Amino acid sequence: MLKMHNIRKSYRTDTIETHALRDFSLEVDEGEFVSVTGPSGSGKTTFLNIAGLLETPTGGEYRLDGEDVSNLNDRQRSRLRNEKIGFIFQGFNLIPDLNLFDNIDVPLRYRGFNAKERKKRIEKVLDQVGLSARAKHLPAQLSGGQQQRVAIARALAGEPRFLLADEPTGNLDSLMARQVMELLEFINEWGTTIVMVTHDPDLARRAHRNIQIVDGQVSDLHRATAPATAEIA
Amino acid sequence: MLELRPILSALWRHKVSALLIALQLGLTLAIVSNALVVIDERSERISRPTGLAVEDINSFSFLAIPEDYDKFEAFRLDLDMIRSLPGVASATISNHVPLSGSGSASGFYTEPNKETGGISANYYTVDEHFIDALGMKLTAGRGFSPEEVMQVGATSSERPTVAVVTQKFADEVFPEGNALGKAFFLGGDDHPIEVVGIVERNLGPWPNSSVAGRGVFYPAIMDQWFYYIVRAEPGQRDAVLKLVEEKLAERDPNRVINADTMEEQKAQQYASDNTMIKVLASVVILLTFIVALGIVGLTVFWITQRQKQIGVRRALGATRSAISRYFLLENLIIAVTGIALGAAAAQVFNGFLASEFNQPALPPIVTISCALFLLGVSLAAALVPALRAANISPATATRSV
């Protein structure tokens, strides 16, 4: 599903060059649930950004679903993000001016679905996350856990094959965090590949595989409940 | 895909700032469209044909110092001398100078001994050279012969029997047409004055007055009111002005000479119109600039405020053009709302100006043109911020900003 080979990413200012990822290589199979851990500043977010086509690597090769995506233009990357990748952010990142229905509608509009198709999908995912009755509510009217469930619904509405979660439970209490994690596991069971960045070792252990990033490189590989392949750079 | 409904609901949540910009646009439209109508009216007024060779004409008057000064002899000698000067095309003497702001007017009637129902018009006393000297066009009949020109002193009782009139005078005093050969009378008088010639146009001394364009020329020279009107050959006006002034002083140093160009006098007559045009044009430019600035400011503010949201939209699959389109469409909605309000306000404002200040009506084409112009300004103002918004990285979505 995801194959990174010798990915490098550096940020340059006038005086200093920072290497966020160095010869980073990783493979994630279809249907896997991989957790990514590491200390702050280790390169987790950079990895997530590159994996989600939010940033371009400085060098190396990245294949997503068999397609080399290292050198795509902005429009092609936008299309791939929209069609193949679902995002779940730590801060939920719902649009505060839009109600739940319209929030979930955002990526579907970019996909070009007609109104009928969009409505069908939105109602389906709202039902899946148990928030059908709150469709017309604004995000500010929901609890943190509910907002994250809406964010998950938004990520799922386009039926992506690959879900990227950035600290999905970081802003939630333990009860809410457990519910969200269960939801992610459920989604994974349907066949969606998930890569989750987390600080929480308990959550990380619940994934099929845990990789640890230190100083921009994969430093450790821990197999949890299912076989997986990974290359240590 | 157009995001009309989400944009409307986002705007509704920020309705105060959106409405303020819309109102600013509306107010600008109301003021700009009415200002343009006034500018157009004033410009049209200034550019009306005068019927005169304005660019080539100078006028001169003098103040004689001795009390027993023989003015009629001075007129004869002065005019003979002026007509012989190089660069002079023609010269006449008149009681007033057209477009100068100084003139005489009276009521004229088609029947004798009438006091009411006449038509007001300017009148001039001139010699036989007046048509050529003023650069007017004779459209019917004839001018005056030297024998017809009377000398009218303070105690004279002799009155002219013929006159040349402007076409406008002829059309309004004799609406049935064919004014040539017909007689008119002064108010309460039974002395007929026959129309022997018609000139195409002469706006008269007060081009903005209601009598402008109605003119009567009598073959007479008055010693109380007199001006030499001198038409120079094309391009020679300033040289002629200087030369005539010198020669008049040289011929008789016992008098004070005043000289003016007709162009300067015309400019003075239209000074308030020109000032009005400049002031209103400045208001139009300033308001347009302020409204553009307001739109830029609001768009930049909203983009800065929604930087994270833009990043999220990009992460969810929005292309750069989709982001720009979003902000341009949002701006378009505000602009169209403001313009709709402004079009209505423009009509109300125009009604007030028409009733209180006798301003012309606002034609729909002016409102439409101004609306399209402001729409263009609004979109242009939002374009740069919208393009900058499109450059916000999708990675902003994962940053803790």
C-alpha cells in the first residue's frame, strides 16, 4: 500500500539546514494498522505529511498504492489525497463555520460527487459514527470525542483505502480515546489501511505493528498482532 | 464545484463584517453613479459649441482719463489701426463680450406694446464686422452694412430698425419658422425691429443661464459700454494680444487698456463646473480606492484567520484553484449584495438630488456600468489575497498553529 525508500526531507533557513527525515524507508501492506511513535522532533509529523502527500520529500522514492507519487504536481497530489487518503487530525480540524453535514461534505465536493451521492455518503458515515441526529449542529456544540468522530466520518466518507491519523486521541480523555480507538480498529477490520502517529504506548501496542522514529529514521520495529514487513534504514 | 451554500453559511456566521463591506460597496455605487451623472452633465455643458472662434479672440477695453474724450473718434482710429496690424483677421466693437460674464438682456415680443409673455434674450450693439470678428456662421439673410451702424451716445434717442439674431432666438420667438424679414418688439414698445440675418449660434455672456443661446445683435456703437473684439489669425492670438495692447497705448497714452483672451473668460465662466468635476472625480477615485482597500483588508484578515482551515481544505483534496475560487466567490457574493443595495440607494439618492438640486436623472446604463466597474474592482482587490491563500501549504493542517 505504502512504500518509502530512502526518503529524505530537509528544511533550510538562511543559517541552518535541518534534516527531518534521513534515508527513511518503510513499507506498509494493504489492510495493516501501523502505529508510529517517537519523541518530539523525531520526524513523525514530517513522515505523516509526506505519507499524506501534504509535503514533498527532498529525495527518495515514495510509492502509494503502486504509483510513484514522488514527483507529482500539486493538482495530481490534491486528487490523490482526495481519492485515496483519509486524514484524522489531533485537533479534529473541523471547519467551525459549517455544520457536521457540511463539514463531511467538504472533501466530497472536491471529489465532484453529485448532491444525491454526497447526501447518501454523509448520512451513511454519520450513522456509522453514531451522530446522525446531530447533522445540523456546529462543531462547537459537540464534545471533543464527538468532534473526533465527525472528523473520522469526514475521512471515511470518500471511502479511502489509506487512513492517516495524527494523534487522534491526543485531545481526548481516556474514555473518549478508547471509543475512538475502537472505531479505528473497526474501520481497519473493514480493510482500510491505517497509519497512526501517537505518543500513547498503550494505543501503539494495539496496532498490528509499531515503528519508532528517532532522529528522522526508523529505529525500531515491533510486531504486535499481525505479520508485517518493514525495512529498517 | 461551486461551494455556494457552505460559503453562504460561513458568511452568515461573519455577517457583520461582510455586511459592512457590502454596505461600503453599496454606498460607493450610490455616490459614484450619481457623481458620474453630474460630471457628465458638467462636461457636456463645458464642451457645448459656443458658436465663436474662442481660441482666436482677444477683447480690449479702455478707460479714458479726460472727461471730454471723443470716444467715437477713438473707436474709429483704434479699429482702423487694429485691422491693419499683422496677424489680425478681423475686429469689431461691441457693448459686451460673449462668455465674459458681463452682458445685457431684455424681453422680446412678436407683437407691439406687450409686457408679458415675451422671451428673454441677450443683446449686443455691434458694427458691421461682428460676424467675422466673432467667428460666427451666418446661416440666413445678411449682416449689417456700414451705413446701418448707428452711433448711440448717452442722450441718443435713435433706435435700430434691423437686427441679426441667433438661430435659437429665431426658433423660440418665431416657432412657426421663417423668422427672416419678420419684426419683433421690445416690451411695452411699438417700434418694430426687422430680422435681416440669422447666425448659427452664440451662447452669450452667461453660458449657464436660461437665456444662453438666445442673442440679438443691433447695428450700433455705444460710447458707454464698449469692447474691441479682435480675432487673430490661427495661432497668432497671444502675439496679437500683446501687439494690440502696445499699439493702443502708443496711439493714445491718455487711457488705461484692459486686455483678455476669450479662452480665459470662458474658463472663468466654467470655473465652478471645472471645480465640481475635479472634486467629484477625486471623490470617485478616493471612494473606489477605499472600497478596494477595505476588500483587500477583509480578505487578508479572513485568510489569515482561516489559515488552518485552508490547510485542512487542501489536505482534504482542494486544489490551489479551488481555494482561490472559494475566496473570489465569497467576495463576489458580498459584492453582488452590496451592489444590489447600492443600485437601489443610487436611485433614492438621485431622486433627492433631482428634487433638491435640480440634478439630472440617473440613467440605468450609468448604474449598470458603475456596478460592473465596482464588481471588477472588488474582484481585482480580492484576487491577490485569494491567490496567496492558494499557496498555503496543506501541511498547515498538521501544524499546531
